[in-house]
Amino acid sequence: MDLFEALRLDELSLGLANLSMFPYFEIAHYVVSVVALREQPGAVEVSRVSPLACWFSSMLFCFGGAVLSGIMLAEPPVAPLSNSTSVLLASVVWYLVFYCPMDLVYCCAALLPLRLVLSGMKEVTRTWKVLGGVTQAHGKYKDSLLVMIAIGWAKGAGGGLISNFEQLVRGVWRPETNELLKMSYPTKITLIGAVLFALQQTHYLPLQKHHLMLIYTVFTVVNKSRMMLTGSSTSPFATIESALYKTLFTGYSPYAALTGEVKQACIVDGATNGAASTAASKDSDENGSAGRQISPADRQSRSLKAKEESKNATTTKYKKTD
């Protein structure tokens, strides 16, 4: 690409493409993932009650993308755990974050300068994971663009996509947090990356792989740093998403007028019934109050009438028996 050559970025992009993720970038990924787990509500209590459940949740956070993509490709879901070195590193990070004396590791990782560096390194690993998933799917399904996007998305954001299963491990059931219902920023940016790398892999995007890796990595790292420094969780694509949603997925409904009439009728009926019940209650209250205001003379006359009626009934009964 001439622009990269003019800016002398071609060598930088090649160096980034040949950069090894192990061990430093992988450790940064594990630290950020386990810290994110610790900051989940109730995670610290689970770590004290059941360390095994906490460890398993940490492994899902660290290797969730590989597990999910393996399931989608009909591969053993435990294959990512076959790398003993990676599992050992992730386990050490998990223990230090949750059980280090005086919480030294967690307090250090929570510091903003160090957290910025670790989050930036994790975003670099996201590029490799998405590209690895797209390449893996391309090796099996060369002409299936949808499969490549799905596998790249799953491998790059699998920890978020299987968050409901991870929550079940900790005894939490919150289906409203499903990433498909309300996507978080990492899930969205991973999906965009999967689409771009899949288009480049199928030659629909006229861009070299290492150039696209540099562009995508720089964008994710810079935007993540901006969001952390400003404390904002707003996606940079919020305006575009809103415009597309209003254009493609909303519109005038032919039943809107009918729905409005029905609602108005229900409102009128409710108001009428409410007024009637109010009037009835008022009448009953008035009758009750009138009953409560009977004078002593009326009460005496009513008691005398009741006695006479009972005497008449008795005499009538005797006459019938005779």
C-alpha cells in the first residue's frame, strides 16, 4: 500500500505481524481477564466459598474464545486446556489476583497507568485471536464468509459470549446480561474485526493482512485507552448504530392508529368504571352514615315493632297447631 510506504509504516506493520504473543502479551491478557472476573458482583465471596468454581470461571474468562470456537468447529472443547504452560500461567495469575496477601497484585493491577498498559496489550492479543479464528475457519470452509466471521468473532470475544454459562458456574443466573441482547463494546469491536479480516481473507477487501492488522490494532488500543481515561463507556459507533437502527429496523406501523384507538377506548372505559365505583362507594358511605345517625326514639319504636311481630308470629303458630 503506497500510503504505508510513504509514511514508512510498512516495516512497522510487518514487525507487528511477526510479534510473538507469548509470554508477555498472554500474561497481560490473563491479568486483565482475571481482574475483570474479580470485579464481578459476588466473585470474591465465591472465591472464599469454592476456590474450584472460581478457578474454573477464571479459565473460562481466559480461554473462553478458544473453547467456544472449538465447539463451533466440532473440535474438543478441552483442547485449549491441553497447553499446560498457558494453563499454569493463567492459574498462577488467578491465585495471585484472588489470594495474594494484602491484595498486592490486584491493587497494583488496578492502578490506572498499569491498567492502561495491560489493557492495551490485551487489545493486541484480540487482533491475533480474531485473525486466528478467521484463518482457522478459512482452512476448513474456504468459501463461507459467514462461518469465518462467526469463528473469528467467537475466538476474539468468546469470554463475553459465554458469560451466562460462566455465571452459572458461580451460581448466578442473569439472562438479561446476554451479549446477543445487549452487546458490550469488546463484543462489537471484535465482530467488526472479524468482518474486516474475513473480507480481507476472501480478497473482497483490497488490503494486505499486516496492514489491516496494524490499522485494527492501533484503533482498538487508542479507543480503549480513550475510554479508560475519560471514564466513558459509549461506543464510537453509537451514532452509526442509531442511524442504521432507525433507518432499517423501525418505521410506521399500519396498526398504530388502531392501537391508539384501542388504548383510548380502554382509558375511557377505565375512567368510566372508576367514576361509577367512586359514586357507588359514596352512596354506600352516605347510607352507612345515615344508618349511624338514627335517633334513640326511632330505635325504641323499631324494637317495639319487632316484639309485636314476634308475638303475632307465635300466636299464629299456636293456632295452626290447635
